[in-house]
Amino acid sequence: MTAPTPHHFIALIEDACTSCLICVQECPTWCISLDSHHEEVSEPGARRPRTVSVLDDFRIDYGLCMYCGICVDLCPFDALEWRPRVGYQAEGRDDLVHDIARLDGGTSDG
Ligand code: SF4
Ligand code: SF4
């Protein structure tokens, strides 16, 4: 893994996330939160529907994150990755909590 710098942020690749909760459980500062629900998916030829987890919400609190990279390293589905972000400014404490929209892509100015 490339060592992150203070100007790197974590991007969530939403379609790759299976809501497995590994990142939530392993984050040493408990700064990742996630909500999901289950849906049944019927596939042609399958004898019964398959249950899949659907991501509803995913947040990282950058007020607590220490940029250790454990979440990126442990995600089994490569749904998290470091991305450079330039010119980011937070207006206040609440602005440091990034939801799916702000984590998606991770390259905007915040
Ligand atoms: S980089 Fe470390 S502290 Fe930040 S969200 Fe990932 S596991 Fe948590
Ligand atoms: S470890 Fe990866 S796949 Fe699992 S919940 Fe976190 S981001 Fe999603």
C-alpha cells in the first residue's frame, strides 16, 4: 500500500461494498458507521432467492480518523481506497463526517 499523506482521503466504491462490517469492527477509533438492509434477489435458474445486503448509509468521521489505513487494507472487496484530495476545508466539526455522497470518488473539494 502507498503510505497516505494528510492530504489523502478514503474513497468508498459503493458498488463493491457488501456491508460486511469488517472495516467498522476493525477501525481502532470507531469512526466508521454503516447501515444496511437485506433484500432477496431471484436469479434465473436458481431454486430459491438469494439474500443480499444492500448498503443504506456509510460514514467516516474524519474528526476521529487517524489515517492508519487499516480499513483500506482489510476490506476484502477493495471497496475502500486512498485518493488524493486537494483544497479540502471543513466549516466545523459536523463537516468532518463524510457520508456516501462525499466519500464516493473522494476527489472533490469536500
Ligand atoms: S484509516 Fe484507520 S482510523 Fe481512519 S477510518 Fe480507516 S481504520 Fe479508521
Ligand atoms: S470492509 Fe469493505 S465491503 Fe466490508 S463494509 Fe467495509 S467497505 Fe464495505
